[in-house]
Amino acid sequence: MKRVFVKDGKVKQLTKRHFKSLQARNTSRVVKDMTPEEIESYNKERHERFIVPLMESNRKSMKKNVYR
């Protein structure tokens, strides 16, 4: 499994040591005390900031591997 980090819309691979040093929070704990409107906003922002760049990175990687 690749260890990746998304910052400013760019996907970067991390070393195992650096990945373990990140202070990440579990999504279920983050949304536990949110209202439905806050959860919807959080999910939209998360999608735009993290999911879309990861999908684009995977798409580029797949294209590169297919056209070798």
C-alpha cells in the first residue's frame, strides 16, 4: 500500500517513518459532534481537497502504465 499525502492539491508519497509521524484524526471522531449541515460541508470539502487529487493521481498513473 502506498503512503500518500495530499497538500495543496498535490499528491506526495511519504516514507514509512514520515507517514507514522503525521498527526491525523479519524474521520468518524471528527464528524461525531457535527450537525448534518456541517457534515455535508465537511464531506464536500474533503472530496474537493483530498479525493479528487487522489483520483487524478491514480488516473495519471494508470495512463502511464498502460502506454508503456
